[in-house]
Amino acid sequence: MNKFAFIISFFLFLFNASIALADEGHKPYVGSEAFERMKRLKGNWEGSADFGQGMQKIKAHYKVTSADSAVIETFHAGTPHEMVSIYHDNKNRELTMTHYCAEHNQPRLVLKEWNQNKLSMDLSSNNEIDVAHESHIHAAKIQFDGEDRMTHHWTSFQKGKKAQVVKIVFERIK
């Protein structure tokens, strides 16, 4: 083996060894019941909602990431109105969500109610939202109707008051 081939082989060995070491200790995360239910949404969904201009089709995508410790929800992917929400358990193992909104803010919601078929989240006290002046998502509810159907209710606030509740009925795209 020539010197160049030996050096390449040595660096490939080091690279593979570093990947193996980096993966140690990163076991898949098992979270709260509510978080584990959110993880089962993985995949593509299609629904319809009335945002004030009549019924519109809406697509959503759910991805489980970060060693199973986060769920990324994307609405309106690839459009100027694209929004992302990231769900995870907080340090108290309570489902928490940060919503990266088309309103250019990031409200944080925390689980308020959970049963096997429904979760409700409300605005967390740990926020940078100016509730009295800033339009924002203030609450979210998800009703699970089996593995392939769900209904969302998103409550927005404007000037400190409830402005709108948008209902979105989703079905899993198979």
C-alpha cells in the first residue's frame, strides 16, 4: 500500500470511529403520553379550513427529529404563509410547543389538558409576546380521531382579545 492510500485509509478509520462515538448515548427519547401521541402524526396530512375567505385546502407535514425528542409540524409548506411549530417535552415532561408564525412572532404554548384523544395548549407565561398589542396564536387544541384523522382548533388573539378560532379537519395522506 502506498503512502497516500495509507493516509486516506487512516482518515476514513478515524472518521468512522468518530461517528460511532458520537452516536453513543443518543438513545431514542420516550416522552410524556401527549408527546408520544404527537410523534404518531409523522407523515403528510391534508385538510380544509376557513381562515375568513371561505374554505381552503391546507397541507401539513410532521417530522420526528433530534433522537425522537422533537416533532416539527409544517403548515402551508413552500408558500409565503408557511408556518412551523416544534413540539417537545419541557424539563417537567410537559408537552410544549413553539409556533413560528407568519405574524413574525414565536408564541410558546404549554399543555393544559390531556386525555387519550384530545390535547389543549395555552400560551405559556414564558413568552416574549406583547399580549395586549401583538396578534398571536394564544391556544391550540387537537382532537385525535383514530390514527388517520384529527381536528385542530387554533385560537388567535388581537389587541389582548380573542379574535378568531380556526378549525382544521385533517386526514392522513397514504
